[in-house]
Amino acid sequence: MKYQDEEAVISISDGVLLEGSLKTNKMKLVQAWIEIHKDELFANWELAINGETIFKIDPLK
């Protein structure tokens, strides 16, 4: 994910930061968003690894 000048790789399954960096407050928002959209994220992951088109997931509001 990219946010302004920061870039991070975050695990879908547990929200752990795998690579890069995010400010703590932004990381908490991303982790909440992952929890809300976990099923959609895993579905998109399966589509992506099979070379199929992924679908849009609503951002945090």
C-alpha cells in the first residue's frame, strides 16, 4: 500500500507489517480496514494470482 510518501507491505491474514513503514496512526487505520475487508482482500488475492481482474474495495471513510 502507498500513503503519501510512505509505502508498506502488510499481511492480509493478521495485519502485520512485512516491509516498509507507515506512521502508527495510519497503520492502525489500515489494520482496521483489513479486518473489515478481509474476505474481499483474500478473494482479490486469489483473482490476482490467477491472472484475473480484481475488483475495487471501498476505502476507509
